[in-house]
Amino acid sequence: MSDPLAFLDADGRRLRDLPDFASDGETLKALYAAMVRTRSFDTKAISLQRTGRLGTYASSLGQEAISVGVVGAMQDADVFLPSFREHGGQLWRGVTLEELFLYWGGDERGNDFAGPRQDFPVCIPVASQFPHAAGVALAMQQKGERGVAVAVGGDGATSKGDFYESLNVVGTWQLPAVFVINNNEWAISVPRKEQTRARRLADKAVAAGIPGEQVDGNDVIAVREATTRALSRARAGKGGTLIECLSYRLGDHTTADDASRYRDEAEVSLHWKREPLTRLRNHLVEAHGWSKENEEALLRSCGDEIDAAAEAYLATEAESPGAMFAHLYASPPREISAQAEEFGDD
Amino acid sequence: MTDMTMIEAIRTALGRALQDDADVVLFGEDVGIDGGVFRATDGLIQRFGAARVRDTPLSETVIAGMAVGAAAHGLKPVAEIQFMGFLYPAIDQLANHAARLRNRTRGRLSCPMVLRAPYGGGIKAPEHHSESMEAMLAHIPGLRVVIPSTPARAYGLLLAAIRNPDPVVFLEPKRLYRALSEPVSDDGLALPIGEAVLEREGGDVTLVSWGAMLMETRAATDMLASEGIEAELIDLSSLKPIDRETVRTSVEKTGRCVIIHEAPLTAGLGAEISADLAEHCLTSLLAPIYRVAGYDTVMPYPRLEDHYMPSAVRILRAVHNVMEFE
């Protein structure tokens, strides 16, 4: 069994030659900036929730490299189908900060992305996005598009039939799909080892007859490289791939959760030493002259942008209540128009 | 015009949809070379190829969920669940995704899919093959649920379902697949979803039914006519939305109503229709509204099946009760 694919260790030291894209400092800085932006969004979202200005929110703290690495390898014509913990990927794809705030603030308009119009909104029922990805991939294959459907789910999602059944059809029909597992070790309070006796979640690909690969999910270079290869295979008509990204959920499951009920702080502290931002920053400092000034400027610009988006979100009025009737059907049946009329919204 | 059974009309409509629209794809278990266990797709793989008429792995969750993804990305999938008893795993995808995608994206993505499934009893099938759970589906906001009762209506409503920009569950009364035939024109014309069919006019009592139960209900109206009772017969056709206006108008005229369905009585759609009439037609009513329905039992195995199914005799008894009410 091979070790998980990794290029940088926890301190940012090179473990092997970097892939071509990672020799370019600007590319790496863009990946780093996207991860910092994701973490800044996370911090702001939690603070808004704690002060009653956002709904229940699922933090992606510590898993930024997965989302950013995966979508960084994608093309515009691909379709991203995220779980509820992949904010970084959504942002990279062009979903705006304000749209994310709107969504997590309880407003459907947050899913009406101005940017990636074909991307799916986050999927709350665990693993049910994988069948959608198979369907999107089927449509792409049928229409002769060169796109790939990329779905991300958590370690818990791999226990569900939806995941297995979708992986199976992707294999059977050689569909252009990539399934990514954000293995953050915890499905709310159930640790990975109590989720399955499988030695690696990536091994679940064996049953579907497709390649399964394990990567260091805290190494954005590894995640992006593995995804790039998987996307190339899919685009070449060679079918799907399962990628298991090893990471750790540094935060609670959501703002409604208290992880101290079920896991030791010592374990969390240990994983803080392996989190994804530090290693890439160290590498940027060492190989591409990333300075303290660069770092401060990035943090400042992310903070400013996120504060402005939060202000815009908070200043956005709720939709007219009639919206709950208006978007259910392309042409509302009389039953719905009658109820809308009875409700009496202007 | 050709004489067709319902299964032939369904197959003809599927062929027409595949012919007319390159985005239409069929998939499900055994729909390819086998032509479906009831032969609804017989011959279609030969005409349209294995890319558009696809045998899926045996995965109801994927059949429904893949339809959602494919529909959102530009195809018009017509997916088949082999029997209604195997549709339950698909309900997660129908309720959580198909029915909500347009609303939750404020129209950015939509889900123009059809999920077909044979439903109902009366053909001595094994357990789990004979259920009538249409009310569960009709309870899901964002769906449409359609049940035809004649070959011509099956043809027109299935085309309407496939052309509908939103998800439609199309339930096929399998007892009627080969029970009757009538002339059907393959003219590509759809019938409107959400409109009931007034099959027979009469001034004494309104009978509302759908699907295979129309067989017993039609027989009952003939028997009633010989007794001098003129029943008005409505084939509801669409269970969601319900054509409340047609039912109300009829009951305002007759003052009496009996609702007949094969599904279990409690929380069945007869309850919804009855409640609607109580709200809107109270002053027209001359008698309580009666329901003739399946019992609140598990669908019995074939040896007791006939005792479960509402019979013309039970319908007559209910009509006599409302006619004699004072």
C-alpha cells in the first residue's frame, strides 16, 4: 500500500519534486490566498453566527486545502457538487462571499450564483450529491461535452448507499466524474475508525472497479495534482476516480455542535501542527520570497473584502414572503396560486 | 388511429418523445434489451440505441438521483422504477432534491425529469409489488403526480409529463396495462396535467376515482344507471395538483359524492378531496361524503388480494348510503 500522495511535509519541506504547476510562484500564491480567504470567511461566519446574525454554520477550518486544491484543478465547463463544508471550493469557482453569507443566513438567493451557473448548491442530506454527480456526468457524456462532474463529501458519507451506488454506476458506465472524500476524521461525534473497518476510504473504489487514491489533504499541491490527473483521465474517456483527502476537522461539526463532548483537546492540538496553511506559507517564504508584508497585505485585503460582503449581506432585506410560492414550479398550479393569493403578499 | 392497450400507448409515447427530443433519455432496470418487465420500453433500444435507452445497475437511489443530476444539466430523463414497492429509496431524492431544486436555487437549476412506476394490485404479483402509495408522493411540495386510466390518457399525459419543466411522478396502473384497448393517435399531442376528466355526466351523485379503480367505478355507474341512479364520473388523472374546481362544480350540481381509491383509507387522497368539498361545497351537500378505499392493512398476498381491492359492490353500497341519507 502506497503512502498518501504528498509534496510538502507539515513544515513545508519538499518531500519530492513538485509537479509542474507548483513550480510557478504565482499559482501557489493564488492557492494560498484562496485558502486564507476561506479561513477568513470562516472566522467571520462563526462570529456572525455567535452574535445572532447568521444561521447554523459548518466550519471548514483545517480543510481549506481540499476544497481549494480540488477546484483549482477544475475548468469552467466542469460542474462542482459540494457538501456543506466546501466553501473554499465554491469561492474559487466564483460564488461570491455575499452569496455564501446569504445562504448561511437563511436566504435561498444565496444559491442563485451569478458565477458558476451550472454548479450545484451545497448538499445537506449526506452523500445524496453523489447520484447527482453521476447524472451530471451522464448528461455531459451524452451531450459530448468535455466537462467532468466533481462531487465532494465527508468520511461519513462513504458509509451511505448513495455513495456506493453512485460510485458503482460511475465505474460501470465510465462516467466523467471525480468523487472526493474530505476525510476530516469526524462525522459529528463518530470518529473515522468507528465509521468503517476499511483500512482506507480510497479502497472503496475497488468495489466499483475504478482507481482510488489517498492524498494528504492538508497539502494543497497534492490535492490539486491528484485531481488534475483524475480530471485528465475523465476527460480522456477513461472514467471516474475516487480521491480520499486526509485532513482533520479542527472546528466543531457546526456552530450547533460542541466537540469537547466527544474528543480530546490534545488530539485537536496535535492536528493544528499539520494544518494546511502553515506548510504552504513556509514553502512560499522559502522558495518564492513571500514576505511579512505580503502576508499582512493578504490578511488585510481578505478582511476588508469579507467585512464589506458581510455588511452587504446584513443590509440585504429578506425576500418578499411571496417568494416561497413563486419559485416552486415554472408555472404554479392553481393550488399554489390560490394559497399565494390567500396569503395575500404584495 | 390504432387500437392500443395502455402499455402500447406508453411505449408509443416514449418512442415519440425519444424521436422528437434528442435530450430525452430513458433509464431504469431492465428497460433495454428486455424492454422492461412489463414491456413498456420494448423495441426502443433497437430504435434509439443503448446510449438513450439504458439499463442501469440495480440501484433505485441512483436511478432517481441520477435523473436529478442529468435533468439539472440539460437532459430530460425518463427514469423507471420497476414496481412502486421499490420506490421508497427514491423518495429521498424526490423529496429532498427533485422537488426542491428549482425553489432552492431560485430558478437557476431545474429538474425536468419523469419518474415512471407501475403501481397497484390485482395482478397476483408477489409481496412489495402491489402498493398504491400515491398519497405519500402527492404530499411532497414541488412534485406533480399523474395517474392515467385509459390508453389515450396514458399517451397524452406521459408526453405532458416528459415536456413538463418540473419533476413529474407518472404512476401506471399495471392492472390496466393490457385490460382494455382503444384507438390512440400517435399525434404527439399532450394532455394537460392538473385537469380531471369528466367521463360521464349525471345529476344524482359524483363519483371521483383514478387509475385502475376506474374499472370498478365505471362498472358501478352502469349498474347504478340500470337502477335509475345517474352518476357523474370523474377521472381525477392528476393527484398533484388536484383539479378541485371540476370536483367542486360537479358536487355543487349533484350534492353527493363518493370517492374511490385503491390506496389505504387513512390520510389517502380521498381525505383531501373530502375536506376540500366540506370547505367549499357544504351548502350544496345533501349527504355525507363517502370514501371507498383500500383498508389500512398491509397489502395482502395474492390469495387475499381480491378481498382488499375496493369492489363495484362496495361502491354501490356507498352510493346507496348517500342516496338514502336523510
